[in-house]
Amino acid sequence: MHIRPMIPDYYDAIYALWKETEGLCLRSSDKKKTIVAFLQKNPTLCFVCVEGEKLLGTVMAGSDGRRGTIYHLMVASDFRGKGIGKKLMHKVITSLKKLGIKKAQLFIVKGNKLAEEFYSHLGWIKRDDCVMYSLPMGD
């Protein structure tokens, strides 16, 4: 099992994993063109976990220079509970720290108990003092 930088060549396998993952809402921003652009802007913050040719998990992160945001930490259902998500999170947090980032955030779909338990177990703090708004600006 190896953690490697995410590259566009992995996109089809990544998207297939995301599609089969319960609790993840895919949007137009998850199309290949947008993900490739994201990888170009965040080349040291996006990773995959592979075993041979099999994709086991993914994590993406971005930074605005002061805060990091974690996106799409996913592990294939057959491989959950083996520490892969924890290893991917450690890799991305370490990479954010190398960039001088002192705080990270993530968003999960309300009611996704599996994700809530996972992040709580890793020490993430649930916030109830914020409300998120989105503004669709295209397709």
C-alpha cells in the first residue's frame, strides 16, 4: 500500500470511487477539467492510496495561504477500518504544515454519521457556531 501524489491519470478511478461513496455529493466542480485545475494549484496537497493498480483512497486539500481545506477524503468500502483514511489525513495535514498552514477545516454532509465519527476520532472539533452558504456560479 502506497500513498502517492494525485495526478490527472488517476481521475477515472477516483471519480468511480467518489460515485460509489455514500454521503458524498458530487457537483460540476468534480468534473475532470476542474479537478485537473485544482491539482495544478495544489500539487503538494492531493494524494491517493494505491495497492498495485487498485485505488484504495483519496484526499484533496487546498490552501488560501492561511487556512487549509480538506476535500474528498474517501476510502473504498472494502478497505475501511485498515488505517488508510488516517494515513491519508496524516499525509495531507503534514503537507499543509510544511506550507506554514496552522488551521484546517472540512465540511461533511449533515447526517453523515460515519464521517462525523471518523473525524471526531482523529481529533477534529465539530463546530456549531457557523452556517455555510454557497453561491452557484455556473453549470
